[in-house]
Amino acid sequence: MKYVVLQVTLKEKFIGTGSGNLTELENVINNQAAKGYRLHTITTASAASRGMLGGDRIQATLVFEKIEKWQI
């Protein structure tokens, strides 16, 4: 089996809660799916921002698995 590991950094909204860029995460998943991979595992880790504009960061690590023809 072939795997691809990618990391995506999501920035929390400055005001309110929730990620401000879930579209980026969705695009990464869809781009890998178009290449014949499926999402196998996702893990996250958060870190507080020390920047002037605030907003915490979430580091998402995504593991994609190559879909073999017999699995489709």
C-alpha cells in the first residue's frame, strides 16, 4: 500500500469559535481523492498564537491511503 502524509494548519477565527479556513482542509482532501487516495487518518494538535491578531492554530495531520483498483 502507498500512503501520503500531509499537514494543514488551520487558524481559528479571531472573533468567535471555529476554524476560519475549513475550505482549505476540504480542498486538500478533495485534491488527494482526485489522485486516487482516500483519507485514512486525521489527527490534530492545537497551539496558542502569539501573534498580534490572535487566533489559535490547529495543526491537522492527514494520512491518505492509495485506493487500489480492486477496492473501488
